[in-house]
Amino acid sequence: MKRFNAFISALTFFAVLLISASQTLACPFCVATTQTFTEEIASMDAVVFAKLIKLPPPIKPGTQLAEGEEIPRAKFEIVTVVKGKELVKPAQPIEAIYFGEAKVGTTFLVMAVDPPKLMWSTPLEVAKTTQDYILKLDSLPKDPVVRLEFFQKYLENQDEELARDSYDEFAKSPYDAVKSLKSKMNHTQLITWIKDSEVPASRRRLYLTMLGVCGTEKDLPMLEELLSSSDRKKKAGLDAMIGCYLTLKGPDGLKLIEDLFIRNKKSEYADTYAAVMALRFHGTESDIIPRERILVSMRYMLERPQLADLVIPDLARWEDWSQVERMVKLFKDADEETSWVRVPVINYLRQCPLPKAKEQIKSLEKIDPAAVKRANTFFPFGPTNSGRGDTKPPKSSSIENLKKATFISTPTIEVPVDHEENPQQSPNVVRSSIDTVEDTAIPSSPGITPPAPLEQSLLPAAEDNSTGSQQESNLWYALGVPLLAGLGLLFVQWRIMSGSGS
């Protein structure tokens, strides 16, 4: 299992780097659930609203099609052409595979690719409100703030398709655009949604993020009550809730978070993990709390060896070299339940520029040479320097700065844990240090670290800029291709090492 954990740590490092290179500075705690209507329409050659004319003949269970025989298709008649007016016309008949039992005359959204012989997708039944919504999308300007003002009207709409799509638009929009919407946010409505335990955790995270933008000190008592609640539904979206609370409370709010989730060893793993993600957000994307004060909170995690690897990458990335002795102690005291902390510790020491760190590596190698070997094998790049003398990463808007520069020598990547779905998740789950992928179930495996909400914003807000797009493309080519190839090599290397014990 140790060898497996080491391999996963290596994969984690590469995933962190790839994600860091590809994410945009979007809503910090939101994760889009699917493609938006805008994205789907943009990828299609033809998009129409069509009414059902005739259902296909029913297929009996167990029926097998003869060779070359096609699945019976339903017949539709185009009512409105949304896209592709040069390819299709109103009143034109089309056929598409459909297994539903809608009534004749029902309107569907149908999309197609590959002209001139268009291949039509599975029809999606749409209400009149959804049709009107989709027809308005094409006229929306590219300005993200103006677009969000439009989508804000459909958040928690009774039509679930619109509620989902408007949420996804927010989740994929630049965080700066969300903040720019402050004067147009409906504070009272946000509070109502946040208090509603039936609102999905993913969307609640968005509303908490928005409250962090437009809220005031008057909202603090409500947030403190939710944070202290033992009702998991009330704490849904905890990472965003903590982020919101600290945004409104400032440095003074850290004591409550430390007492509830950081220093409290009885705190469930998922809750502590959420707190770390919120701290990471404030340490990289916000100036509300000084970096040094956040580091104080992070250091408390070193008192919890089973979870210490959640923050070791942050300490190194933020160049906190005051913890060399504690790292050495973590390494020496590690047992079967905390052995995975050893590789991150070695990587921290490798990253540290202090001479005593290099000396400690030599002494620790005598205790566990396999851990040092794994660190050197899976992270051969050695110490890296961010090139920053300041206390915070540059708040730039250019892609090459890769906001949240990756800690080259650490194995931790945070694989999102949905603590609302798995409240009893133990530390022995796939763990690591980055950000969240909403509502993802994680298998139980000792020593792998789940990620922190990818403050979903590793790169600058997307701009209508061809140079930026080319930079991003070049970056993917420069990093993505060799790293993906490296994953294959690492697997082979792991198999070789697995034969020699750990």
C-alpha cells in the first residue's frame, strides 16, 4: 500500500501542475456541472426548436436489429432555427432517435453536426420559458458582468434546466466579474437561498461566494450559527461558507475557524479539509487577511500528523521555512497511519534554501531511505524558487504567472470530497492539495490526500485576446504533452520499484 500511495502522490503532482496550467480564475468555490447552453450551441452546426410529429414504432424487449438496420427514429418538424439558417429552414422535417413518450406537438431542442448530411442529437424537451431563454443567449454581449446580470435572474428558477445553466455560467465566469456584479446582487434573496437546506450544495457555494462580495457584518451572526451547527445540511458548502465568513470578518474570524476545524482534533476530516481550502483561497486570492496570519493557522495542522500533508505544500509554496524542525519531527514520528507524510516532508526540505534542511535530509534518509528515494524519483526537479521576494503571489492577469504557482516538489493534490454526501469520511481517503471538483465521490485509500477547492482560479480571467489564447495553447503544449507522457513512465517506474519493497 505504501508503494501505491507513493505512486498516487506522483500522479497527484502532475495533476496539480496540469490543473494549475489550465484553470481560469473563476468563482473560487464553484464547479460547473456540465456544458452551458451557450457552449453546446457554439459547438454545433445547427440548433433548432422542433415539434414532435410522429413517434417511432415501439421496439419490443430483446429485439435485435438486423445487420445494417437502423434504430427507428421519431419525426419532427422544425419550428424555429436558432443556429444554422443556411443549413435548415422552418417547417423542414427531420428525424432523430427518441425513446420518450411525449405527446405529438411537444417542442424539443435538437442539435446537429457534420453538414451537409446533418447528424441530429437526442432531442431535449423544453418548456416555453427555456425556449425564450435560449433565444436570448445569442444577443448577449461578451462582457462577463453584463452576461452575469442576465443569468442572475434565472438562479433557482423553477425550470431546473435554467437554474442549472445559469449556475454553470456563474461557475465558469471570472471571479472578478462576479465581484463586479456587487451593486446588482440581491442580498436578501441570497440569504434566503443560503438558509434553504434544500438548495444543492454546489449552488449554495455560489451564493455564499456572492454573499462574501455583497454581505456586511450584519450577516456574521447567521454565518457563525451555520458554522457551529451539528446539522450537516446547514453546513453544506462549508468551504465557501468559511471563505465568506473570513471575507466579512477579516483576521479576527480565524480564531473561530481554528477552534472549530483546524485545532479541533475531533473535527471530521471533510470539515477540516474545507477549512484548509478556504484558508488557501484567502492566502492566494485575497488581501483581506495577511499571509503571515494565515500561515499561523496552517501551522496548527502540523499538530495533526494524519492531516499535516494537507498544508505542507502551502508552507513551502509560501516560503515559510520556520518549520524545519517540526517537519523533521513529523518524519521521525510517522507510523503506519501517517507514513505518507514523509514524502511531502522531504519535498519541503528539498525546497527549503536553508543549509540545515539539506543536512536533515541526509539524516532522515538513514531512517527511511525508501521515502527519500520516492521523493527523488517522483519529483526529480528538485527545489524550485518562485522568484518572488514578496509575501504573496503576484495578482497578475497574465497566464505565465500561473496564479497559485505549483509546489513542484509536493505530492499533495486535493481531490474534492463531498462532505455533505460523505460526512463520516475519514482521513484515509484519496487526499491531496488543490481545489474542489464538486460532488465527487472518493474511494477510501490510506494516505492519498483529497484536494481543496481549486479556488477554481489558477489563471487570469479569460479575455477576448488572441495573444492570451496562444499563450495558453503554448503552455498546454509545453507542459501537458511531456507531463502526460511522464505519467506513463512513472507507472512503469512504480511497477519496477514495487518489486523491491518499500
